[in-house]
Amino acid sequence: MKIGIVWLPNVGKSTLFNALTKNYGADAQNFPFCTIEPNVGIVNVNDPRLEKIQKAVNGAKTIPASCEFTDIAGIVKWASEGEWMGNKFLANIREADAILQVVRIFESWDIIHVHGEVNPKNDIEVINAELIIADIETLTKRIAGDAKKARSDKDIAEKLQTLEKVLEKLEAGELASGIDLSEDEREHLRDCHLLTDKQFVYACNVSEEMMDATESELKELIGVSNPNTQVVPICAKLEEDMLEMSLEEKKEFLDDLGLTSTGLDKLIKASYDALGLQYYFTAWEQEVRAWTVKKWASAPEAAGVIHTDFEKGFIKADVVNAVDIIEHAGWSGARDNGKVRLEWKEYIVQDGDVMLFKFNN
């Protein structure tokens, strides 16, 4: 899973990247365009179930799920036409599976806003307009290149119709992800790698006093109406400060704020949800590990994440919920209490499943 962190300069995305990756090599200075080359970090998913499962099965080590975050240079008006780092910036976005848009909500006289005022709705409009312009250029070139081929190739002709349909919607100001398309039409669009066809997650960089803001309040504040869009409040500076704290100090600090988890944990979970991902566990004495899979993945598909041979030779799987294997202190206790199920090829994996696969070599 690759997430690109993007937005206007000086909204706090580099500070957020530092907190996400615990990597202080990423610049986070107070001037526009401090990030030029993208910074990349692999982030472990913090799930308390992992350590509890390890204790239950007496595992030697744990391996958490992970995702890749890329901190990309701030975008500005006319980036689609190459302004500042525009072309390179947009190329880096194309490599991401989803876009984490950091939206500045906090007020500060000490941190310069590139447009002179904090206006999240306007900031979002600027970014979306630049992405749409870039996508229009991409489709215009693709349509011109396929026009002659479409005269003699029925499949290309059908694809061309889809591209023209999407182009019309983009020119009207719509994002590609919000256009009503059939599965076939979505497939026609896939190899165009449109920027606005990616899932967006919004990280609202708020002040400490706004950390308890609800998703609906934030959506209204930034002008996002799509009920399926993930919007998360986060105080990037606060998250970075907590890196210096012990687990006990962090818990006490969160309790004082009336919070049950950090904004980073919520942000990573939101990124998984945006991409339709979840994870299951494997657990034995050697290791306890979390594996990332698509939601609605079958048991053989989940096994294939470990190794393709597991999927090809899949026979069945022992499955137990993480809560049950923890409560009953391992596989034996869970079996004795009837919590372990035998599942076959048609089984759809659930988030938090602990699985033991059986397969032919």
C-alpha cells in the first residue's frame, strides 16, 4: 500500500511525515517548498491485538502490517503546467495508490500560509483544479493517439467512448473517482492512471483544542460531502512531540486530552479503509504476523499473500477470531472451547481473523 502525502506548502505535511515514520531526516522548516525530493518511509500499523496474540501463543516475535508513505513537494496553482516542481510533483502522485491530502485548519501567525490566509475549502479547490487539468491533458493525448486505431478495432472504440465520457465530466469540474461508471468503463480507465481517480483521505491538521472534532464537523469545515471519504482530525505537531514520550506517558497524555488513540493510528486505519484493505493474522511459536489483504478476499487469496503456492494448493484453513485466541490463551484453549472453525475455499476473510492454512505442496 502506497500513500502519497500532498497539499499546499506549509500545512504541516512534513511534520506529519516525521511523526508517521519516526524519521527526523525529513525537512519540516517554515518556508514554502522545503520538500523538493520526495521522502519515503515504511510505517508499521499499530494494533494492540498483535502483542496480545503473541503472548497467547508464546510467539518468539511479532511482524506488524505496514504501508508506505511518500512526502511529496507542496503543490501550487499552475503546477499542472510545470510551475515550480509541478511536473515532477504530479509524476510522484501517479505512483501512489491513494492520496493523503493534508488540510491546514490551525491558525498561526508564526507559520506562513502560501496564500496569505487559512482557508481549507479554497486550498482543496486549488489542488483539485490542478489535478483535473493534468488529467484532462492525459486523456486528450490518449484520445488523439487512439482515434485512428478505433476505426478498425472494436475494443479500442469502446474504450475511446469511455475516455471521451470521462473527459467531458472532467472539463465540467468533476473528479474521475466520482463519475458514475460501469465496471467495464472503470477497466477502460485503469491504465490512464488518472490523478483524480485515486482514493483521497483528508488529514485535517487542527490545533490541540480541536482534536475532538467529529468527522461530520470537519467535512462541513473543509467542504467535503462524499459520505465514503475518510476525514481524520490530527495535530501533526502534537503527534511529533509524543514521539519523545514513553508508552505510559503517551497514554496519560491522551487520557488528559480525553482521547483513546493517537491521530496517527486513526489516519493509518482511514488509509486502509479508503483502499478497501484489512488484515488478518498468522500465529505460531516462531512468529505472530499481520498480513494485508483486500476486503472480501477469499481464504485462498489471503493465503496467496504469504506465497502464491499457498493459494494454488489451498485445501482448508483453521480460523479463530483474535479476541477468542487471546481470551483462551492460544490455539489449544480456543479449540477446547469450540472457537476454532474449519473454513474452505469459499470463506471470506474477516478483519482480525487468525488463520492456519493447510495446502498441497
